[in-house]
Amino acid sequence: MKSEKSHRLFEEALKLLPGGVNSPVRAMRAVGLEPLFFDRGAGSRLFDVDGNEYVDFVGSWGPLILGHCHEAVIEALEKSLRRGTSFGAPSPLEVELAAKVCQTVPSVEMVRMTNSGTEATMSALRVARGYTGRDKVIKFEGCYHGAVDSLLVQAGSGVATLSLPDSPGVTRRTSADTLLARYNDLDAVRAIMDGQGEQVAAIIVEPVAGNMGVVPPAAGFLEGLGELARSSGALLVFDEVMTGFRVAFGGAQQLFGMTPDMTCLGKIIGGGLPVGAFGGRREIMETVAPAGGTYQAGTLSGNPLAMAAGLATLIELEKPGVYGELEEKSAALAEGLKEAAAASGRVSLNRVGSMMTLFFTAGPVTDFDSARTSDVNRFTAYYKYMLGQGVYLPPSQFEAVFVSLAHTDEDLKRTAAAAAAFMESLGREG
Ligand SMILES: *Cc1c(COP(=O)(O)O)cnc(C)c1O
């Protein structure tokens, strides 16, 4: 695999951008590689600047459920582009996308558009705190909710001991308002609520965790969170930035028949452009400025290009049979990977719809601690092998592989065959 051009660009980038990138996971440090620089994408394929072609299972970390350069999205963008790139004033597409989101996502009666998932979660928590008049937030170990100060806390384990910030620059006082619990552990949440329930503004959760690798919610976990939140007067916030429009058109809340108080969206809702959104019950959302007093704003929020790409994507996803097709493709890949892995024994596959992770541990993987039993050296070997076979996976054990509607049966077979060849080589080594 040639990589001279990527290498040269990376050397230049290192002088100009911290770590040579604009977002850390792209740097590929977890697998000990240098990042590839990409020239273009088409359907299920990515082409790097050295001319290598890959089957893409990153999909820009989730947004590209239709694949790269889907005709409907490109057309909508071209049409919108000619009318102006930004008005800093309302435009019709915002209303159209908002209507679509409110129709589709069960808990959302009103919505505010933002420019990223990070802004969505940050703002949703501000609104939850304003609405409840309380300060504390419960989050789960291994769940990621964007680069928000108060949510960059995962350290420590179990319950509400003093949580220390994960990142320099996050103050102790900020992180002290974040209480940690183990994913899928209702007792841990109950213990926090027993002691400090009256101070808790919100429980924020990825309804299917995707940022410690894919970890599905245990039966009753999400419902239990709903009950604990209700009985203590806290809001349940689903962070569906990854799962929204992915695990079902109406997100995880539709899949599991749940109605949280608030929902955060991102990724797919922007169709590959920078968008986030948060929404919820009308009485809660009416506390957001200028309807209410909780401030939230953005110069480019509701940007016409971003709205056009998002709307075009949702219109495609709304067509009959789309999620059935996505499920078939995803199940086929999962079957292929499981067969490949059967030889090795020490792997476990978690999947919900078109998001999945092959963990290099016997499993089961039900939370961050069990995810971390994975053999990351083995994952790295797998990653490098797959890349060499033209399969572009997320460069970390603790990320989700995304299947898109653009993946062909041939793409999926090729991927499973490459995985099988890797597992066999492991078998030979013993
Ligand atoms: C990606 C992600 C975010 C952050 O979204 P950005 O657009 O990267 O700011 C928040 N929550 C979850 C669950 C995510 O997967």
C-alpha cells in the first residue's frame, strides 16, 4: 500500500495542526499508524491521496448512512448552494427539517438546530439544569457526549465518588457536578438517586452505547432510568447523536418504545454537513431563548446547506423498506464476521442494527470495564491487516463499525473474507 503523499501531508500538518488533525481519533494513534489523507468518496468507497481504494466502514463516524455523494444529497446541496450559503436569518428549509424531525423522533415536539453534536448535548444539559433548577448530571462510564467540559469525565468507577476530570482544562468544580455510573447498572443509578436525587437535573445516556464500542442496553435498563428520573424529578436525556435515524428511523427511542424527556441529535441529521439538534417536550423546549430565558445561540445554526443535506437524507431514509435493507446488509456482515471469528474463539460481536463492534475478548461486553478486557494489540493487528486488504475500519477497538445503504453484497463478502483470513492466521500462530 503506497502512502507517500499521505505521509508528506501529515508531516506538514503536524507543524500546523495539533497532532496533525482537527479531531483526535483521526490521528490513528490507537493503532500506531499515521492518518490517511483522503481525496474523495463515492458510494461505499473512499480514495486516498495515494490512489488507494477502500471499502469505508467509518462513514465519517456515522453521518453517511447513504454512503458518499448520494445523488439526492448532492442535488439538494447544489440547488441550495446557488441561493446562498448562509443568511443568519430564518429560511424555509429549517422549518421543513424541524417538521420532519418532530414527526419522526417520538420525544421531540420542538427542536433547536446546532452545528454539532457537542453543542447539542451541552445545550440540552443547560436547558435541563435551567428547567429543573438543579446542578448535577448523571452520565455513564464509557459513554461519550461530545467535547463538553462537564461531560469529559469517565475516570473512576461505580458510583458518585468525587469524579475527577479526564482532561486538563476541565475544572474540578465543573466535573464535580457530573456523577458517574456503570452502563447497564441500574443499582448504581439508584444509589446516586437515594443520596442526591434532589440535586440531579438530568440523566444523560447513549440508549445504545457506541463510543466504547457498541454496547446494547440490557433489558429494562432504559425503562429503569426513566422511572428513576421521573421519581426524583430529573430529566432523562437520550443522546441519540449516533443512534438517531440509524438504529431505526425514529432512533433508539422508537426501537425500544421509550419517550425520554429530551433528545440530542447529530451526525445523520446533517447528511454529512455540520449539524446537531436537541429537542423534547414542548414545555421544556419553550424555556429556550427567545421563547424562554435559557440562552442558546449559533451564527450558523440552521444553515441552509446543512438543512438541505439533512432533509435530503431523511427523505431517502423515509422510503419504505430502507431500514429492512440496512438490517439485511448489517446482519450479513455480522454473520460473516462471526463465522470468521469462530476459529479464534476470543472475540465477541455486539450489534444493534447497522452499528457493530467486534471486540477481541470472549465477552460478553456489557459495559466499559468488560469492553476494556479486549486485547487491543490483537485489534491493532486486525486493523492493519484489514486496511491492507482495502477495508477502512474505525481505527480503535472502542468505536462502532457503520454499515451504509451504499455497501454492496460484494463489499460485505470481501470484508468478511478478509476477516476470516486474518483469524486463520491467528489460529496458525496459536
Ligand atoms: C459523535 C457524538 C457526539 C458529538 O458530536 P460532534 O458532532 O462530534 O460534536 C455526541 N454524542 C454521541 C453519542 C456521539 O456519538
